[in-house]
Amino acid sequence: MKQVVQNYKSGELTVLDVPVPGCKPGGVLVRTAYSLISTGTELMKVSEAGMSMLGKARSRPDQVAKVVQSVATNGVPATYRKVMGKLDSYTPLGYSLCGVVEQVGAGIDDVKVGDVVACAGNEHALHAELNWVPKNLYTPVPDGLAPRHAAFGTVGSIALQGVRQGEPQLGEVALVIGLGLIGQLVVQLLVASGVRVVGVDPDPARCELAERLGADACGDPGSAAVEASVAELTGGHGVDQVYLAAGGGSNQPVELAARMSRDRGRVVDIGKCRLDLPWNAYYEKELDVRFSRSYGPGRYDPEYELAGRDYPIGYVRWTERRNLACFLDLLARGRVDVEPLVSHVADFDDAVETYQSLKDGALKAVAVLFRYPGQAEAAGTEAAAPVVAVPSVEVRRSPARPAGTPVRLAFVGAGNYATSMLLPHLAGREGVELSTVVTTTALSAANARRKFGFARATTDLDAVLDDPSVDAVFVVTRHSSHAELTQRALLAGKAVFVEKPLALTEDELAGVLAAVEKSGNDRLQVGFNRRFSPLLQEARKRFGARTGPASLRYLVNAGRLEHGSWYLRQDSEGSRFAGEGGHFIDTASWLLGADPVSVYALTTPGNEDLQVVLRYPDGSTATISYVTTGASGFPKETLDLVADGRVLKLDDFVRASVYGPERWVSSRLPKARDKGQNAELAAFVKAVRTGGPMPVPLESLVATTAATLAVRTGLASGVPVTLAGAR
């Protein structure tokens, strides 16, 4: 079998062929599906191995002390041979994995062959195809929990044990210093415990990630904003607990901990940072300094870890194994989410290159997983190729309206987008009557009625859906309600204009299609407005028809969200790309004249910047770069389409040009940035009035939505996702 090993003397990293471990009594033989790289502990070990002998000595003074003692006891020659022999040997890496039980040793009755288990231990949960794991260092994975997530079990247990040492209480405030892998997990565990959290890290991306995962505020260690947040949350008293999850040689973390703590606060050391405690600061506040020992009680006890002797639960409630099981349970119940922490999934065969990229800084990551050949599927990983089928339905086309009869529209939702981008184009439009506005609060409905001239304002959606005089319903609410409201309006026989996204999950999309089939009503338009932009329409016309495959590049400089934005509520409202990505996929598909057949997605550490590669039936490709870390002064959307010796270029819907046998450049004095909302609404109203086809075919709306949803599946699987049934 293959295993990742390192020579500590030379620094060599390699994937080595080694014998398969035997299945001893008291444990199980596990074939690995996913193993997790600890970007803190393991990278520190890898970096130390690359140092000179003097550098190694400086980084490990504890080991130098042992060498000195050995010299005093055994003499220099014997000690030298012993040390060199140990250094010049291969040592294993890894300590957190998920896999499938392949063989059960004598005395084991809690799992069987084929069960999926999470495993711990730097001698038993290694980056290797097979591991023998003793009983107290594995636990069964709950049904429904993805193996790639269960592979976080050990690091999750480390974070969990640290939080237990802090003894958090409901309503307390905690400071987490260091927002790497362990720190991000500590943040989530504290939030799940009812604690308000402030995070500290010099990396802005990690701070933003922690805020998305529940922290109230995060910032640089020297930031005045961090001190202000602590003061605001604690009434100026200081935090109840500080968790040191940072590494390195700086003493700044322990000094910051003292400054931010309340009188008699608790300071818990989880990571491996410098601990020169400033005596006056810790003494005057009588701070309680605690250490968290790895995964929990049982760690480093051979009777527990190797002999399998458990501690009685009445005396030791949370052992290593119980912590491991507890963390998996939190994952399975959605109390902790590790998917946003996954920066990269690498094939096990690429282990050496992955470590090198991490060490060199080319791969900046919070968490990296190794995926083992053939085992991810055996362990029940999510399917990599979802099937999205568009049902064949007998549709009931709306008849043309009598001449002179206005199209009566109802709006469900009157938020910022509706009032700034849609209603101004509809208010006062000839042949349109704004019938009713429905909102959850009476005042917002009254404001919309006054400003845009709705005939009625209400909070009663049923009254609108039951009103036969309403021809079309606009759904302009938060993302999580789009699919349900669309279904209800379709079943009520209304034409529907729903702002993107149409759906946030495959089940929601299936529900919309079921409503179409049940009602025979396919009068549906999703707010994919870019294809209606006059500037882009003209550029496409100038580009002309293609004969060969095309390459399309779409850069979306989305920017960072303001703190508190509801877009950050990914648990309920979906990711930013799930909400907005359909715009760009639809635009690419319209320009290429087809629907995508596969999706491949990659993300940078912390899920900051997203790369989505779409493949089309004729071999064309579209790459969408959805980035949040760019300069705010740079245009939001730029696009290039290349094919047949021609190039179409779009600059943020202000300028466009086509290069080819003849060059065309749009006006240098554009009127305004028109992204197509007015033309889109005109096309929708015309379709409702005449009973003609909707502006975008239903099959295209579904294909774009399916491709958008497939991005999430692609990020989870790390492989291209096939869109079965796509044309």
C-alpha cells in the first residue's frame, strides 16, 4: 500500500510503498476515503524538516534537552548514533481521517466490515491507504454525514476539547486568537454554545470567513475595531474567555489575551504559541490560564489508546472517543459546518506536490483533504453527476388579452432591488397596471403603493393569488422563499417573474417543475437580465454567427459584503454564487447558444474567490471568475468571447467592442450602464399580453439553475459534474 512519509534529516517527502498493517486484536483495519492535512501542526513539522541541523535545534529546544541528558548518560558517540538514526528514518504524517472498515480484529463488536468510521491518532490515522486503528480511536460516522466532512473528526475534537476547557456559559463573550483551522472550528463551537465571539487574525480573508460562520466581529490583532467590539459586547468589562489558537514565536497573543480579558477571566491555550506570560497583567486580573491537551482525556495514555481501557463515564464524561463522536454528531445535525473550510481537495497520489504548494505558499489554505482512489465512492460520497431532467408537460398557453386591456401585475416583495431596478421601469408604462403589492410588513407595502401607484397594498398573499384580475406575479423576496412562492403562483394560474435564483436546492427546482407539470402553466421568467442589455445585444450581433468552438472568460469583481448583510446568511439564503451566479451562467449560455453539459468548480482558501468552468456541447468553454477580493474601483463585470479569429469584449455594460475582419467599438460616451432590466420587463409584459412564448425558454431557465446548483456539488466532490439531460 502507499503512505506519505518524511525524512526529518533531509526533509524529503515521498509517497512510499509499505506493507499493509496487520489487523491486531482490539482494533479495526480501515481503508481510507479521505484524510485531512493539518495546515498548522503538519506544516510546522514539514517546515522544521527542511531546516538545517542548527535550525532544527532552535525550533525544538525540548528535544535538545533530551540530547544533552542522553550525552550525560550514554556519552557522545552513542547519543550521536541514536540521534542520527532517528533523524535519518522515515516518519509518518497525518492524524485525522475517514474510511471504511475492511477487517475487524478480535474483541471488536461495535462495528462491522463495510461500516464508515472516523479515526484519530498520529500513529493510527495516517495519510495511508490502510490503517490499523484501536477501539478508542475510531467511532462510527452518523448516517448522512459525508465522509469528507467526517475526516475533520480529530481536529474537531481538538477544538471541542479546547472549548470544554474554557467552560463557556450562555451569554458569555469569547475572544479567539488565531483563525486557522482550529480557530474557525472553535468559533463555530462557541456560537453553537450560545457564546458571542470576537475573532483575531492578521488575514482579512480568515476574518471574513469567521464572521460568515457566526463570529460577531473579527479583525487584525492591532485593530482598534477589535477592542471597540469587545468593549461594546462586554460593556467595557472584557471577555469571559480567550482561546489561543495561534502558532508562531510572537508573544503578542498572550499579551492581547490579558488586555482583552475581564477580571478573573479564563485563558485557554489550544495551539502552540509563545507563552511568556506578562506577570503583572495576569496577576492583577487573576487570570485563570488553562491548557487543552489534544483530543481530550485518554490522549497519551497507552492503556486507553492502545489497550482499549475506557474511563468510566461517571468519572470522565468526555474522553477522546466521546469527543470524536460528539463532534461528528454536531456535524451531522448541522450545528457545525466544515465545508466552508475546505480550500482544496487533492488526489492522494499528488500528496508530495500538495505539501510543497502549502509549504511554498502557492496554495493558501485553511483545510486540505486527500481523496483516495476509489474509496470516496465506496464510503458513500455525494454523487458527482446529478441528473436534472426537464419534464415534458402539456402546457396551457395563456390567450392573448383583448386589445386595450392592461396587463395587471402584482408584486410580492418591495425591497431595494424591486424599488430601484424593476418598478421604475413599470410604473407609468403604457398597457400596464400595478394592481397589488404584497409585503410582510404593512408599512413597506404602503410606501410602495404611494411611490409607484399600486391600486392596493396588502400583507395577504392568498388574496392576490385568488384574484382572477391579476395576470402576473413578480416574486422579489429573499432567496429562500423564491421557489415556494413561484410554485404557489404557477399553481394559481399566474404568469410569474421571479428574481434570481429560481431555487437554492435540487429539491426546490424539482418542486417548481412539478408545479409546472401539475398546473400545465409554464409562464415563467427568471430575472436573468444581462442577455437583454442593448449594448451586449448589439455586440453579439456585430460578432456574428460562429462556426467553431468558443472560449469565454467572465470576470465578476463582486467585492466584499458589508457586515450584517443578509447575503451572509448562507445557512438560510444560500451562498452568494447560488444567489447571483445564474446571471453569469445565463449570459455565457446565451452568447454561446447552448446550455452547459458539465460544471467544474474550484475555490481559493476560505471560499473567497470562485472559478467555474462550463463545458458546452460543441466543445466551447466558459470560465467565470467570481471574486470578492478585488479592488473596489475596478469594474464589476468584464467579459471576453473568442472564436473564429474574432474577439468580443464587454467592459461593465459601459463599453463594448468586436475585433475581427472589421472592428466595431461602441460609443465613447455611453448614456448609462444598462444591464437589460427595462428590455427584459418589456419582453415579459409582451408575452403576458399576447400569450406568446416567454422571453427565455423554460428548458434554458432550468439548465442555468441546475448548473448554478452544480457548483456546490462540484466544490464538495472536487471533480467535474455532468449535467445529465442537458442539450
